[in-house]
Amino acid sequence: MAPGMIVATAADANNVYWFADDGFVRRAALVGGSPIVLAQGLALCSVRPGTPLYGPSRIAVDSTSVYWTNWCDGSVIKLTPKA
């Protein structure tokens, strides 16, 4: 399966993190390499029937965790460790 369109990105000293409109959060080393799926099956919702689907809207990273917000319900998801 090809990755979806990248919606938002964040980076630390070693990796770049992103989520895409396919419902996946991924990570890849800044020096290159294959992406690793960190989370999948993220909730997607639409404002009204027939409109585009929305899911995570922002992503951030700190020394231990990756965080993203869910556009659908405003929740913040934390993934620790960010492996």
C-alpha cells in the first residue's frame, strides 16, 4: 500500500515523524531508510456527509513521546516510547 498524502510533520535529532490522510503515523530516520508505522487505524470523520474526511491535525515530539491531536474530537494522543 502506498503511503497517503502527508498532513503534518515533526522531527527530533534522529527521526522525522508524520501522519498522512491514510490514517497512519510513521517515523523514518533523518539519514534515510524505510518508514516504520507507529500507529494505524486512526479515526477519520467528516463535517457532514459527502465532505472530505479529517483525522489527526497536528503532530509533535519530545525526548520520550510522539503526540498528535484528533480533529474529530479534539483529543490528544500520546505514544510512549516513540520507538
